[in-house]
Amino acid sequence: MPFDKNKDEVFRILGIVGSFGFTTAGAIAGGYFLGSYIDKKLSTPPWFMLCFIILGIVGSFIEFFKVIKKLSGNNEKNNDNR
């Protein structure tokens, strides 16, 4: 059935887009822990922690936009085939 194929595609896209929260949380947590560790070693709180948190946020958004661009490219290809 064509509906089942389209339904599977929708769930796949929702799963990929929904993973953005986990990616962002992981990047922020990683930036926090790495920055805190460096700050403790160099006695520079909170500068490295803030820098790494911001880098984590920026990196996760860049990855999110790459995924969105890839998904929109797939949708254009699928629409051309119809």
C-alpha cells in the first residue's frame, strides 16, 4: 500500500528530527563537563565552561541544519520521481 510507505517515511523523519533534543543535550553536557574540568585544572572558572557550552550549542544546531538539508533534499528527489 502506498500509504504504509509514506507512513514509514514520516516516522523516519520524525525520529531523525526528534533526535535533535538528545544531540543538543549531549553537546551541552559534554561542553559543561569538559569546560569545568579545564577550568578546575587552570583555575579559570567559568570561562572554559561557558565557551564549551556555547560551542556545543552551535555544533548541535549546525548538525541539525545538515540533517534538515539532507531530509529536504530527499523529499525533493522523491517528489521528482512521482
